[in-house]
Amino acid sequence: IGVKGLPWLSQAKKLTGLPVAVEVATSKHVEDALQFDVDILWIGARTTVNPFSVQEVADALRGTDVPVLVKNPINPDLELWSGGIERLQKAGVKEIGMIHRGFSNYGNTEYRNAPMWHLPIEMKRRFPDMLLICDPSHICGNRLMLQSVAQKSIDLDFGGMMLESHIDPDNAWSDAKQQVTPERLVEILESLVWRAEHTTKEDFITALSTLREQINHIDDELMTLIGQRMKIADKIGAYKRDNNITILQTNRWNEILEKATSKGESLGLSKEFIVRYFDAVHLESISHQNKVMYDEK
């Protein structure tokens, strides 16, 4: 629709008394949106991937006080996401928030954009005082999972969400499969359970403290065991170096991963977690062996 739609937003704002928001990707978009008194702007995923586009938007926002939300880039690259936020901060934008809309991912997945929840959690760690909201519509790509994804975002302490609604979803001009009617939107919102981040109940605090202490001990043991594993990897690297053998042994790696997946799933761990964990361990092991390989004997 382009600029033609901005008067519609102004009319909606006047009729409902609610703030309105719109996506911007260029300096002209910013100029037009501010001219029509749009309350909140957001930068889309396809803009976040381009630092030059983000900088153009940031420059156009200098001297304004409009809040700006930044969607994660299409690919799982936290540095791009952080970089976009930092460009806005340097331009003097005071109110900045983050939108988690999922990431493109190879392989079969039930989501349009895989949530990869660990990534927005890391962004919240980097920017603890910044609003983080979820976009279940783009994560799901369909109507069936909207409620469950929205609930999970709440359980992970997200501060809000974007849900797409249309009076006639099947005939929407874009993303029809993920749109819901206003009536269904109300049903979803009313079904959500909002939870408190903290409590003053002493029995809860005591029980939680005990369990967290157990986790701390286990984490310490895990770090010790991983350190021991890497020392063994160093020895293996030395043997490979002395016998002129390649670092990567594909058959061995497949054997480890297959065994770990079977064991992990029997313990209630997801395959996604097992593969991600062992990928990280394997890369660290290769790094250790590579260092040993080129150290002098």
C-alpha cells in the first residue's frame, strides 16, 4: 500500500484512541510516518540484515523522540541484531526495543521461522533493560501454533507480542495463512497466562534456592569434565600430528553423534539440543587439535 495507508492508520488512531505503529526501511519511510504522527516505528528483518539501510533509518531519526523496535535479522546473526540497535543508540534514539520473529533455518521444521529461543535470551542478557517482544505470527507462519508460541514467549519473560489480525484472513493480501480474525485474536489473548518474574513467598524462594544450588554444582562438574575432555583431545591431536593424520575423522564424528543422540533422547533431551551441544564441543575439540597440530614438538 505504501504511503497511501498512513491516513488509514491516522483514522484508526483517532477512532480507537490507541497508538499506531508501522515498519520503516528508508529515510523517506521515516519522514512519511512522522508526518502522519505514527507513534511507534519498527525496522523489519530484511532491513536489519543491511547495516547501510539501518544507518539510513538511524540518521533520519536523529533529533526525534519516537520509539523504535528492531526485528531480528532473517539469519541467526546476533551481531547484526546488536549492531542495528547500537546504530540507533548512537543516533540518539532513546526508546529502543527488540522484536523476536524467528530465523530462517535449513531442514524440516514445523515453523515458518525457527524460534531458536536461546538467541533472543542472549539478546536480553546483552540488553537487560530493553523491551523484548515476540512475533508469533512470523515464527509460526500458520494459525494453529500461535497460542502456544505466544504463551512460551510469556513464560520466557518477553514483554509483549505482535499478532497479525485481519477481518477476512483467507483473502489477506500478504501472509494470509498466519492471520486470524479479531474474534480469534481476542480468544488467544484471553487464553494466555501472564506470570510474575519474582515473588516474596519464602517457601518458594527457599525451594528455588536449593534447586539452583544443585544446578550450580552440576554446572561446575560439567565444566570440569569438558576441560578434561579437551585435554584428551590435545593428546589425540599430538598423536595425529606425529602420525600425519587429518584432524577431522568423519566416521568417528558420526559415531559420536549417533550414540549421543540415542543416549540423550532416552534421557528426555531434544535432538536439536543434543546436536547443537555436540557441534559446539566438536568445534572446540577441533580447535584444540588444530593448535596442537601446529605447535612445535
